[in-house]
Amino acid sequence: MTVSIWQAEGREPIREVDVLVVGAGLAGCAAAMFLHQAGHEDDVAVTEMRDVALGASGRNAGFMITGLDLYYHHAVEKYGADVTREVYALSERTHAIWRGLIDKHGVRFNGIGSMLLAESDAEADELRKAYAAMQAEGISAIFHDGDPLGRGYCAAIEQPQDGAVQPVELARAALTESEAEPDRQQRNLQHRADRPGKVIVQTRKYTFHARKVLLATNAYSVSLHPYFAGKIIPTRAQVMITAPLAKPALNTCGYSDYGFMYYRMTFDNRLLIGGGRKLYKDLENDTLEDRVTTPVQSYIDAYMARRFPDVKAPVERRWAGIMGFTPDGLPLVGALPDAPDVVFCAGFNGHGLALAAAAAERAVNLLLHGTHAGAFSPRPPDPQTLRSCLRRVSGYCLHISDLIPGRGHGEGSRAQQDGGVRSRTKAGGQDDPIRGASRVKVVGAFSSPGTRRAGVVLLRPGSEPTARRRVYNRDTIE
């Protein structure tokens, strides 16, 4: 979020703190709790843009589901067996932390388990493979070769240890454990070179001077620092809920269509259904607007009519929340390159209840002790992901070649030696518009939430001091 000169007159009183946590969602409240447990009882402050759990932490479906965002065998293929095991264990660690808070503070929780359901025979085959991979790792689960709910599904993987929670109560319980009183409506984050050892965060109540800062701002990280551009993609999720039913429509946390649809009963016996963005990614991705949209809500209504035709209760509420997605599907825990005293944990890919507490714990250990964050540490850019962002502009198209050493791709593979991208002009067009350079080096990527624009930062070989930024419009796909 930018701040004008008129808003930044510096009249707020200065508050000196040892550690400032920015963001009071599940991750931020958990981080404040861990800092308190580490002995920082009196020198930790929490600041929040709006209110406790007012972002995705309080707008989700409340699913405490063990595991990753991907089917287990797909995760092994993508990340490798070691990383997949580590992340699965981190989800178990997160749930152990949440259950401690649930028991101590009386947070509403229903241990009804979860079911990953198949909408088609093809998805059922994927579930069989996922179950086999889980069994090979010794992960306890139950496979249903058929529809356990009697609603037209094809198969299911059941995890009895999972359940449904009231997520706002959970975040507040973690904040209570921290004994921190949140300051609401922070406005800006600064790192001042002329103030060594100080990070300045301005709010409407205080100007914080902190020795260290922990950012737990998930999707909204892109508004705080340019480092997160292209690394955290704000993505909207939508939900609807019915009036109370006479009897439950199901007794589990159900999710299907590769996780794009999800449904549960609330504590007062309402049917909650969320998802529907699979067919509307252009509308739902790369936005910070937490509003409902007609196409997605209509899809959810149609889904309820198809899978829950016996539910006749009217819809009483619809809402949206903004999730933080990463290009590779794993959360990020690290420090800002230009501000090593600012640590972040973000990018939970819609699975904050599965991973946020463990990510916050690793972020606190990094902040206090320099402990490596393991699988959540920032990764090098993925060539395939960046390649998909490149768009035609000014009559030419750039092709990623070798952002990761040893991997060339297509026409750009000729540039492996310098890790660059090779440009290609239109048929009959002029040579490379970057003033005669046949190859350039990709040194970064960026996106602009809400404007449908993305691009890369390029450097000509031999001219490292001069960077040229090219912007690509997502509507003009090559």
C-alpha cells in the first residue's frame, strides 16, 4: 500500500519494539504466540490492516485437512519424496498446534474427518494412485472404491483425523496466547538505510521502530513490498451458506474436483459450499477484491442443485476471501533481500489451516536464530511458470531458456551459457528491439494485481548496470 505525503506527516507517536508482527490472521497470531513462548513477552507488537482474522483466515471454510495442496503422488512427482514428506509432516505439526489451542480455549471444532472425493472416473483413478503413494509412505487413510456419500461421487480417500473448525475463534485463541494487543490499520512499511537496525512501520496510531519485523500478510504482501511481485499471487475464493437444515446433508469435510469444490456442515447445521473458480481463473486470479461474482456464485448454486438436490433451504449468505498463491504451490518463509531484519511467511495456496502454524514457527526460528526454513525457503524461479507469463508486445516474443542451470528450452536453449532468453521477431519483422541484443538475461519477474499485467526484468549481456523492464498484457496470449 502506498502512502501520500499528506498521510505521512509523522505525527503519530513513536513506539519502540523489539519485534513487530504485521498481520493478525492465523499465521500472524501464531507467530506472535511463538515469539511470546520464546521469551519475548513484553517486546512484541502486532499490527493489522483491518481486524483479527478479517482476511482469508476468517473467510475460509474452516477445513483442518492434513496434507498438501496436491494429490500425494502428484506432489512426489513435482517436489520429490523428501520435500513431500517434510510438508506432510508440517501439516501434522500445524494441526497439533491448532488442537492445543482448541482444547485450551474451547474453540469450536468437529472431528468429522475429511473426504477427498472424485467427480469422475478419471479423478477416481488419480485417487487410487494417491492412496497407493500414501500407503507406501505409511500414511493412515481409508480408500472408498465407490461413493461413500451417496451423492454421485466415484471414489474417496478418507482421513479420519481431520475436522472442521471455527477459524476466527482459532486465530483469536492464538492471539490470546501471545498476550499482544493488535494495533489496527497499518499503512506502510519502510526500511531506512539511514536508520541501521531499525525497520519503520507506520500505522494510524503509531510509528513503530522495530528491531525486527515478521510479515504475515499472505495475499496482501504484494501491497507491502515489490519483492513479492510474481511470488505471491492474490487469488479470490468464494463461498455460500444456506439457512439451517432440519438434518445434516453430510457428516465430513468434503472436497472434490481436484480440490476446486468443498463443502461441510456448520456448527448450527447450515450447508456451506465453496469453490467454483476453476472455470473462471481469469476472473478470480490476480485480484485483491474480496467481492462475490455472479459467474462463480451461479456455478456454486448449480453444484448444490446437482450434488445436494435434497437441500431446499435458501442461501442466506455469500462471501469471498483473498488467498495467497505461489507459482510452485508451496508457502514461502524467508527474509527480504534488501532488509534481512524483515522475515516473511506467506503463500499458503488456500491451505493455511494445514500449514500456517508450522510456517509461522519456522519464520520465528529464522527471525530469532537464523534457522533455515527447509521446504518453505524461497526457491529459484521456475522457467515453466515464467514462460507462461510471457506475452507478445511490440511485435516480438521472448522465450525463457535457462533460469535454472542446465535446463534449456526450445529456441532459447542456445543461450544456456549465459542463462538468458532469446528473442524472436514476427516473420519479416525487425531484429530484436532491445537495440541489437540477440540474447538478454532474465533477472526478475513482476505482476500487478488487478491490472492483468505481468512481465520480466531483462538485462543485456555486458550491460549489467542498465535494466530494461518489458510489460506483457495477459489478454494477448501468444
